[in-house]
Amino acid sequence: MRAFFFLIICAVLFIGSGEASAANENAAGKCMVCHKEVSPGLYKQWKSSEHALHNVTCYDCHSTSKKEPDAFLHEGAYVATLVTPKDCSKCHTKESEQTGKSYHAKAGQILESNDAYLAHVAGGNPVAITGCESCHGTKVEIDPKSPNKLSKLSWPNSGIGRINPDGSLGSCNACHTRHGFDKSQARQPETCGKCHLGPDHPQKEIFEESKHGNVYFTNKDKMNLDSDRWVVGEDYYAAPTCATCHISSTVKQKTTHDVGDRISWTLRPPVSKHQDNWERKRENMKGVCLACHGNVFVDGHYRQFDGLVNLYNEKFAKPAGAVMKILKKNGSLKNPAAFSNKVEWIYWEIWHHEGRRARHGAAMMGPDYTWWHGIYDVAQHFYFKFLPEIRKIGDKEAIAYIDNLIKTDPMHKWLSQPTGKLKESINSGDIKKIYEKLFTPVMGGK
């Protein structure tokens, strides 16, 4: 008898499942028939995609529960305009989990940072929305009066750290552009270049001037970008791209969507620090380098890179930061509003623009960005904008600090020495010892 009832239940479930499947197919069919006419470009992108090849339809990604905050009734079915990492995770579980732990997913936290503050107050909300939030992501707001439930002030948006109504963080289509989701596009530096460029983080420009960029653009047709399996050194070897170094497969490493898993330094803040587990992360990146380079080459690159980061930290970033702390402690910045005085702007650009350019230049082997767009600007503005502005403010403790710095620190003594002593400034024993120490890979600490 139990067996009989079990068969009855199975039959009911099977019939119900078949009805649901038929309903889904019907809804999907309606999507394609209609969008083929009203938005043919969108339809053709999907039609030529891997999703279409594997029978993943519009309805599979856009269908949603009536209870979801962004759900709306469309042609007899509840759908959502947004397809979030939570939606993608139904099929791409591992990729979604890795992305959720990454710096990319946290990029929307810029909404609470000084970057966003400046955009809102020195500029205004429209520039924050169309500028900052377009890359970093916005908090998507619900507008019940909108046809698709999404506020026009937060949609469209494909920012990498978008804060979605379902609680998920990120936007997969920031890299895998809808509706083609072409993997070959995500592997190319142009995709990363939407956001990673400009005065404060010119990775795109640095890549283009580097030897890596030179050989990539020369040999793009040899990169095998459409390959399902894309292992550096085996499936391609002419050049690396951003994806090669940061997320793609090597002989010993699987693809990861955690873009920080191979980064040992954090180059973003005023003073660079080593990441948590930085030794492991450095070995991960070295594993990529070793697909095309020898150990001596790779170790040499990291020694030089560490030297530049430590130079920036010790010679400019830490002293400038110490002076700013003195000014704030003593109440010498009279106006209470942030960035309402010249010295804060100068300090901001030294680390946020020029210092980052130098550090990224050294990381990616872009010599022009390391020096002329980097440390050259840092030095000029530190010595001839920042320090004079401190003297103008007149804080005695801050002035005493910089006077002592220039007088006693061998890295700054050149500023008070006669021109004829230039060689001595470069070759003296004390300065040589300092620079030798800067090349040690662990100086930056945590």
C-alpha cells in the first residue's frame, strides 16, 4: 500500500514538474518572439552566446518571485530587470562565492569614502551617479511608480560593487557584458579599462606602455581568446592580459574570481601595506609569472617593486601623513569642513593620484608612470607645494617636524646641500644604506 501511495505522489510531482517546465518554456518562448522584434540587437547577442547554446533563456535569468522587491508583472510572468550575483549563483556557484569575497564586490563601499564626498560636494549628485557609481556601483533603489520598479537615479548601473535589492553585492555583467557574456571579452584588457584608468589608477595606460602591453597588441590574434580552457603557457603564450595575471588559470592554479588572491601589496591607501597572507598571495602571482619568465627574473622584479613601494612609503607618505596628523591634532585646519583648505587637496593628490601612479607603474613595469607621472610629481608637490603650505599655515610643531626631517634624514638632505655636493648626496654611505634597506621585501610590514 505504501508503495502504491509513493507512486501516486511521484506521478503527481512529475506531472506538476512537467506543467511548470511547460509554463517556463512558454514564458521563455514569448520573451524571444517579442524581443527578436523590439530589441533585435539584444536578442542576437543572446542568440550567439554560450547561454543560448546551452538552452539558458531570458526567463531562466530574469524570472523571479512576486515577493522580490524589484519584481514586476510582465506579459503574464513575474520578472526582474536586474540579474544579480545571487541569480547567477544558481548555476555559477563557485564563481559567485569567489566574487562575493573579492575587492570587486566591496567596491560599492566607496559611497561612504572621501572619493564620493568630493564628488557630491565639490561636484554634485549627478556626477557621483554618472561618474563614481558607474564604476564602483550604486545602491539600487526601488521606485514603485517605475515600470520596472527601479529608480532612474540608480538604474542603469553595472558598477562592479553594486548593492542589489536582494542583498547581494556586485555585478557580473561589469566584466561579462550582457547579453553575450563573451568570455573572450572578459579576458581582454579593454574590459578592465572601463574603470582601471585615469589620474588615480591608470592600470590600462600602464599596461599599454609596458612590454606586456606591447606584445599583447602585436599578437592579439595569437591569444586564443575564445578557448574554453585558457591556461597561460599552454593554450597561449604570446602575452598576458589583466585576466592572465589576476584571475585566469595557470598550470598549477585554477581560475579564480577573487581578484585579490594574487596581490601582495595594497597600493590604494596613503601608505602601502602588505595584505593579509601576502606571502601566499605573492607566490600565487609568481606562479603566473613563471609560465613565461625564470625565477631570477621574477625575484628581481619583486625586489625592484618592493624598493619603489618602500621608497614612496618612507620618504614621502609617512612624513606627509605625520604632518597632517599634527595639523589636525592642533586644530590648525581652521575650517571644519573636509577639503575646505588647500593643504588637504595637495596631500590628497600626492597619495591618491601621484603616489598610486608610481606604485602601480612599478608593479606593472611601466617606467614612465613610475617616474614622470609618479615619483617626479610626488617629489615636486611634496617639496614645493605641500611643505610651503605647511609653513604658511604656521603650525610650529609641524614646521619643526619638517625642518628636522630635511636636516637629519639622508633622503631629504639634498634639499639643503650646495649643488656641488650632488654626487655626495647620491653616493654617501648613509644614503646607500637606507636605499639598500628599502629593497628588502618585508620592510612595508602589515
